[in-house]
Amino acid sequence: MENSSELRKWLDDFNLSHPLVIAGPCSAETEEQVLTIAHQLKDSDATVLRAGIWKPRTRPGNFEGVGALGLKWLQKAKEETGMLTTTEVANPNHVELALKHDVDILWIGARTTVSPFIVQEIADALKGTDKVVLVKNPVNPDLSLWLGAVERLHTADIKNLGVIHRGFSAYEKTKYRNNPEWQIPIELQNKFPDLPLILDPSHIAGRRDIIFDLCQTGLDLNYDGIMVETHHTPDKAWSDAAQQITPKTLIQIMEDLQVRKEVSVSEEFQNKLNTLRSKIDIADSQILDILSKRMKISEEIGQVKKDQNVAILQTKRWNEILGKMVLEGEEKGLSEEFVLRMFKAIHQESINHQQKILDGIN
Ligand code: PEP
Ligand code: MN
């Protein structure tokens, strides 16, 4: 992919807002539901209405979408509100139906991006289209797979491309439904600064209370837009109920967010600084997460030692760790002094955690 500003031209051509706001329900459920939500969004910053018509569900037996019928409801919503529309396509048949019903923006879902075969079929079906196509990150944290999908579309002569960051699934449960792994979209942004990058806080969060914070981080990291699942009665939604917010909440969020504007030189400096600070904040949280994981392992070791009646401090093992870490640190540009001081602090905290286990304090 060339580094051409043509990639982001569609943001201007379509006269879309900055940041681009895409909103609407996870799934189209009924005609009335789609139209009610569209009308409630009409006076918000959302310029594009989303609704899933075909729903990729991890397990069978859940609501799998209303199918092609819902495309008529999207068309009607567009006529009545003037909003553009977007839906997910997962095979060439979806593409054909979506194009026939004049859907403006098509997105490729996370479970589709993982499959080069299907992405290629979709790219072939879309060949040469001037519709906007947005590619969600694959479910697994693999930047090449994500870029590979974009490349297949680009090679099929699809000019109006963008990507959506919706987080990555992990075996371990965290506060997120899908871990953001911000370093991945940041690397993508560094490689292709002209590829519009949109945040999907809903599927990262899986819950409504952290949508605002995620949006703010996205804007601080210079994302071009957000896609937020929005429903008039979120708790009654047929899919992803816990993460949907009302159009009214979305309007409030947009009011409270600090949005970057076109700026002077000094403001540009401030923006750069803010972006770098957001990156530092993300790295710092990751450091805490990993330290907390390490301490949990220490506690497990404490339990094993307790069961076997073994002393906490194992000097030989500890000296081996230190030696190894100093060498590894050097390769990574960290001074010996720093590595030693840091690991002494980590070791002390680790001993404290193990001691608590041995003392039977939980
Ligand atoms: C969705 O946007 O409703 C959806 C199914 O998303 P994802 O592909 O990110 O899971
Ligand atoms: Mn959803």
C-alpha cells in the first residue's frame, strides 16, 4: 500500500464529521427499532447509522440477525434521516445484497478478517467499488493478518478503505471483553498514517460504563472516528445488551469528550505531547498489569513452598534471575543499574506477597 493521502480522501468526499461518528444498534431487530434509533440519532454527531443484519455469533443458538429484510429498514432510515448506513458483510452474497440496497459503508467483521480465503472472496466481489470498506481487526492480536486483509482489498482496487479497532480476544478474563492492545493499532497508524482508524469501544468494553474513557483515549491517540453501539432500550437488545448505550448517552459523551480541532503550531505541539502522553499512560498500565500477574504467580509459589515447608528466599535462583535480566536489559537499552534497582524492588514485593501466604493472611 502506498502512503498516499488518497486513502483518507473519502472522509472529506463524504463530507463526514470529525471525528467520524458511527452509531446504531448491534443488530437490526425490527423496522420500528431501526427507525426509532435512527431518528433519535438524527440530531447527534452521528452521521452514519450502523446495524448488523447478519450476526456472526461465537456459539449457535443466539440471535443470528434478521437477514436481507433488514436492509430495507436501513434504506428507509436513510431516506427519513439523511444518515449514511453501514453493515457487516461476511461473504460475497452479503456484498451483493448490501450493494443492491445501497448501503454506503461495508465493514468486515473480526471473525472474517482472520480468514484470508473469505477476505479474498469479499475483495473479489467488491472489486473496483467506490463504497467505503472498513476492516475490523482480527480476533487474534496479529497485525500482519489485519494488514493482509486491507492489502487484499487495496489490490482489488478498492480505494476508500479504513480500519476499525475492536480489541482482541484473550483466554484470560480482564475488565475488557476484548483487550485493546493499543500498541497494535498504534503500530498500524505509524506504518500507514493515512489509513483512517476508527475505534469500536463497544466491543472492546463489553459493558457501558467504560465507553467514555475508551473514546477519550482513542481521540487522544488521534483516531479518526468512533463506532458506538446504540439502542433506544439497551437492556432489551437482542444482542450485546450490556455494552449498548442510548442515543441520549451518546450525545452526552460527545459533549464531554475533548475533541482535537484544527490547530495552531503551539497547539500542534500540545497535541503531539498529548498523544505521546496517552501512549505512556497505556504503557504504564501495561507495566502494572504485568507486575500484578507476576505477584500472583509469586503467591502460588508461596503456597507451594508452604505446603513443602521450604524457605522463601532461594539465593541461588535469585542471582540467576538477576544475571539473566541484566543481560536482557542491556540488549533492550536498559542500564544495568536500573535493571538491578527495579528487580530488587520487584523481588522485595514478591517476598512480601509470599510472606503473606506463609503467614496465612489472604
Ligand atoms: C459488531 O460490530 O456487531 C460485531 C459483530 O463486531 P465484531 O466483528 O467486532 O465482533
Ligand atoms: Mn455487537
